[in-house]
Amino acid sequence: MRASTNAEPSDVIASTSGVSSDHAVTGTPAGTDVDRRPADTEAVPVRHPGRWLATAVVALLGAMMAVSVVTNPRFRWGVVWEYMFDASILDGVRLTLLLTVVAEALGIAMGVVLAVMRLSPNPVLSRSAWAYIWFFRGTPLLVQLIFWFNLAALYPEISLSIPFGPTLMSGDANTLITPFAVAILGLGLNEGAYAAEIVRGGIAGVDSGQSEAAKALGITHIQTLRRIVLPQAMKLIVPPLGNQTILMLKTTSLVSILALADLLYSAQAIYARTFQTMPLLIVVSIWYLAITSVLTVGQHYLEAYFATGEHRAEPEKLLHRWKRNLIGLRREGSSTRKEAS
């Protein structure tokens, strides 16, 4: 018997026996795959054979290297541990840290000033800053250190005087330009050129509408930079400046040519006497790796502090991140074994 043509669609759906409303609407026969709900579907993880192959190759190479380093008697690990905390080595570590902190602080301070000068509408200030950056980025740092060390050949006496006026103070260049002063001068002035471009890039990354709004409110240019632009630019400035700080730590090894007893020079003085060249170089490398690791952790938390967002989340600890990655790797491995079984 045919259904009345005047029947409502809802009546037809309701009168259909043994078929769900979904099948009635879509016209899909009952008993097909549509009946299976997402809860009944078994999720199959994506396989990554290339990833596991790369992991196996890297693990194999790492194991081979570790066995070679541990079993090779020419590394002389006993000599390494003997000099690891030697008094002269520790003095070199302290001097290296002092050079890093002072030179980097000088470089950052000069970088901020030079970046503001580069962005100044005054062409004299802008071009002067550009010339400074061009010169110190264009000449090798080692050449600059040697130049400052031999500055007495050009200026035997260094004086501070008023142009066309009396001399305020003067002194012998060899007395004033000590190896420590040369190291700070060379490292700091060179770092200032790179820091200037980092700061300038961070300032340029802030939306120009911020400066325009501050100008409309009558805020001066210096106040705008100090209170509005620079705080927002820090999230762009901190990561490269952190890398520059780590680079500065390693660059201090160049001052060994000035006979300044930093970490590398202290090790050189020891192996020149004992002929234990490789063990002392390993000592230097371990100390640099340890200090760099500490700076890396500090950089991580500093970047998290200047992260964007009104409600800044608690920075994830590095140990928790490594633990989470390890757990994920184990879960993926167990899933792969289940599929194989």
C-alpha cells in the first residue's frame, strides 16, 4: 500500500522500521560502515620507518664514538682529570668569565646607542653609526686586537684635551693600553657593531603604529623608545643576543695571543711545559661546554620571560621537556611493536 503523498517528511522518517533516522535522511542502507561509531574504530598510528632508521644510524655512530673515546688510551683521561681543577685552569676560567661579562655588557650598551643613532632622522648620527658598524663588522676581530695592542706605535702618548685648548690629562700609551684593556676594548667595540644590528632589527620589528600613537599623545622620541618600543622589541632581541653572548664566551680565546692568562692561554702554558697537548685541550673544551650549557639554560628562561601574550604561561623546564620527548618516543616504539605482533 502506497504512502499518502500528503504525509510529512518527519512522519515518513518516524514510520520507517528498523532504520535509524540518520540512514533515513542520508539514504544509506543499514548495516554498512556508517553504523560504526568513532568509539568502535581502532586508531592506527602512522608508521615512520625512516625516522627509526635514522635513529638507529645515529645511535650506532654515537655508540662507536663513545667506545672509541673511552677505550683509546691516547686520550689520557687520567691527565684530563688531574688538570681539570688545577689552580691555573680555574684562574683562567675566572678571567674568561670576567672578559665575557664586561665585554658583552659594553657591546650591548654600545649596540643600543648605535641602533638609536641608526634610526635617528639626523643624517649625521645615522651615517656615523653606519660607518662604525661597517668598519668593525668588516675587519677581523683578531686584526683589531693586534691593532689595539700596538696602538703605541701610532700614538705614544694618549691625551684628553679640549680642541684647540688645554690638555686635561695625558699618559703613556704602553702604560694605559694593558693586555686586559686591549681585550676589553677589542671585544667590546667589535660586539657593539653586531649588537647594534640586532637591536635595530628588534626595534624595526615593532609595529610602527605604536610609535605613531605615542607621538600623537605627545610622548617624546626617547620616552617612546624606552617605555614602549624597546620593551616590545625584547622578544626579538633576546634570542640573537643570547647567541652572541655564547659566541663572546668562545671568542675570548683569541686574547691568548696577547699573553693574557685566560682559559686557553693557561692550558697552553701547561702543555708547553708537560707536552700533554691533547689532554689539556680536552680540559679546555669541557670547561667551555659546561659554561655554554649554563648560559643556554639561562637564555631559555630569559626568552620565556619576554614571550608575548598577556597571560604568560609558566616556562616549561628543560628536564620536563626531555622527559616528555622520551615518553613520546617510548609510546611510539610500543605502538610499532603492537602493530608488528
